[in-house]
Amino acid sequence: MPAIKDVARRAGVSVATVSRVLNDHPSVRAGTRERVLAAVADLGYRPNAVARSLRTDQTRALGLVISDVLNPFFTELARSVEDAARELGYSVVIGNADERPELQDHHVRTLMDRRIDGLLISPTDGGSPMMQAAARAGTPMVFVDRWIEGAGLDEVPVVRTDGRAAIRDLVAHLYALGHRRLAIISGPAATTTGRERVDAFRSALREFGLALSDDHIGQGDFQADSGRRVTARFLGLPHPPDAVFAADNLMALGAMDEIRARGLRVPDDVALAAFDDIPWFLHTDPPITAIAQPTGALGHAAVTALVDLVEGRPAESVTLSARLVTRRSCGEPEGSTP
């Protein structure tokens, strides 16, 4: 492999000049920069990232710990994070927590050991010794989608979507379609998104003169099996709900599986809606009404905030808005699919 001195010899400059070009130093003249970059391309030279990190105390790598890589929302989020990081000259190392707090902390520990420059985290629960340790160590950190309240982490910027208005729009939509017995498959109460979506749903029902009974709340874990399990309980009630809101896309798919397994139909027998829209929902039968998050914008905003922290600039929390996408899973008339 060619060395930096070979690039310097080919370009007719010093090793220090090559180093300044590779580090994008503004003092290098345009003609010199062009000669050096041409020599780099001709020789196929690649800088030693490990050596550079030891000199600069930066790895140009960010860590991303997501709750579940199999969840299409987080898959899309990871893609947008990688795209945004690449635009800013950073790479991304991803850890999948699989909704398990102990695995989440394992990834945080591993990423810190690898000397990443900063951490993007979507927490699986409300507390984490490793995240607290990272914060105490001064590791730049941003929460994305979910966040942790208290535990010494209140100063960590949060990039998230506020879904309350969209949930209110969903309840209004269901009410207008004649649904009165509404139920929710919630996420874990230990997560901020799990609690927030239930609170928003309950508040919206109250606005329309409806109550959310204990029988019509079922806690899932943001995975399909739990959606199916909770739906089975709902459908076994003496007065089952006529509409089910799954607070996550995978739980919605599990709910649909259970409804069909019982020989029932969506929306004729029970309406179904979901939080976190995914491309698949347009192709299900019927297409599923869902609340969409601006996932691409979420990932870009999270990376921008984290890079600001890494590079010594202040970073603020960012809150984006979700929107309701109506299709035909709640009894909408033909032609409702976008």
C-alpha cells in the first residue's frame, strides 16, 4: 500500500502539505491541493484512520444504538442517520438493542471502548447505568425518537416527533366513521413513546366524550407477537372494541394476523390503525391507516445535533410533527388510499 511520503513525492510537495490537504486545511493553495488529490487518486492512497484518530483524538465515527433493527421505522431511521453522517464526513457504527436494556448497555460500552466521537441512542427503557457513565465522561450524546427523563440525563438533547396532534386527528377520524369502542395496544410503559401515545389517545377520547377503559388498554413490546396477543384478549371480551389503535407498526401487523386468524375482517368486523407508517401498509388488504413520522428529517436532525456537540458547538433539542395518513382499514370509503 502506498504511504503518505509516496503521495508527497508524486505531487512534489512535503509530507506536511499532503497532511494539510487530507485534513482540508484552508492554508493550502488550490493548485497544490489539486496536485495532491491527483496523486492520491493515481496511487490509490488511503489514510490510516487509526493513526489519524490517535493524532487528532477523533475517529470521525458516530455510534447509533437503535431499539430494534427489524422494526421498519428504525431501519429507515438508521439509513437516514448514515446518509446524514456521510454528508458531514462521519461514518456510523450501529448496535441493535433488540428492545433489551442489557444489550443496549453492552452496545454503549462497546462503542465507547472503540472511541467513537459521539452517541445517538433510542433508549429501550427509562434508565441505563452505561448511558449515565457516558454522560459523566463527557461523551457527546443525543437521544433520538425516545429519551430518558431524570437519571442525570436531562441535559441530553432530544430529537423526536410529537405525535399528539396526529393521534387526536386519528381519534376524530375514527369518531367520524362511527367508532365508539376504541382500544389501544401500547408500547412498554418504561419507554417515553409508550407512555406518551397512551396519554395522547386517552386525552383525545375524552375530548370526544369517550372513555378508555382498562379492558381496552393492552401493553405490548413494539413487536408483532405482542400485538397479536393483546388483540386476542380484546377480541375475547364480552364487548370487544370496534377499532384498535396499535402504537407501533409491528404490533399492528400482529393485530391484523390475529383478526384474520379468527375469521374476522378489517375493517368490517374491527377497524385497525397504527403509529409509524411503513411502505408495506399501502400494499396490505386493506391498506392500513397510520400515523407517519418524518423519519428522514428525524435522522438528519439527530446527526446535525450530535455533530454540533462533537465539534464543540451547542445543540438544541428538536421536535418534529407527525401526520395522519388515511387509507381503508378503518371503514373509509373507496378511494381513500393516497
